[in-house]
Amino acid sequence: MLHNLDGQRLRHAMGRAVACAVVLLLAGACRGDDRRRPPPCLELDFRNAMFTAAAGDVFLERAAASCSTVEVSVMVADLTGIWTVGFDLEFPSTLIRYDGYVMGPLLLKGAPLNPPVVLVNETGSRLQVTLSRLQPDPSVDAVGREELIRFRFMRLASGAGVIDFDSSPTSPVSEAIFDENGNARPASFGPGHGGLVTVP
């Protein structure tokens, strides 16, 4: 009788030990799952330097951002007679890489007979850009702040750097806007018309 009682106690003790072991294993598995969760998404950011634009200003503005990309728009404020636009844009090529563009609505105004020409030449940390309407489509006007073109950049490394127009005398492209007759329009590309991109 004593032998049977000891056996029952032993079985009960073993059962409790197995239950405790299962609980500990499950708790460890839960903690392991927590450790395997990916870190939270940190979006890229662009802070434009210009917030109050005057007539004729051409400047950069944040359009959209995600964990891997940032989109920056070229905006034109209150300017008439826009037909051809040329500029070059410098960006921190060690932090981000150019990934494409989308036409803004400005040069598409009035249902043009011919699609506008867009040329984007990437050379290292610089984009050389030309946009133009074609004859017989007339010039267009920017009323308020209107989007000319939007550029998309992808993350390469963490850090912060400036995206801005290069209006220096050594720039290979003249920042300028012309009407359909080749007359220069009173456009201003800087200084201080770009902004700061941050890659977390």
C-alpha cells in the first residue's frame, strides 16, 4: 500500500514538472518571437527651405515618403509664359539614388496636342533637366504654386544632405524659363530654394 502511494505521488510530481516545462518553453518561444520582429519603419524625410514663395520662385517641396523612398516636387509660383524650363539639381548620392520622375500637371495644362518633352540626364550626384512644350501648343501660366515635375529617390545609407538647384557660374545647365518665343521669364531658382533630405 505504501509502495502504491509513493508511485502515485511520483506520477503527480512528474506531471506537474512536465506542465511547468511546457509553460516555460511556450514563454521562451513568445520571447523569441518578440526578438525576431523587424524594427519599426522609419520614413525618409525632406524639409523644404522655402515656405513662403514669391512670384516667379522655382523651389523644391516634399511630395511623399516611405521607408525606402522620398519624392520631391519642383514647384513654380505665380509665373506666366512657361514653355521651356531648364535646370540642374544636386543631391547627396552617397545617401540616396535617383529612381525616376513623374510629370506634374503644369506643362500638361490645356490638353496639349503634343506631349511635352522631358530630358533627365543623371551624372553622379547631379540631374540635368530640360522640359518643354512643343509647337503649336502655347505657353502656360502657373497660378499660385503648381507642380512642374516630381523626382523619386531611394535610400542607400543613413545620414542627411541637401537637394538644391545649382545656380553657380560653374553649373553646366543654366537655370531658366522661356516662353514660346524664346523670351526669358523672370524666374528665380535660388539661393535657398532646395531643402534637407534625411535618411534614418
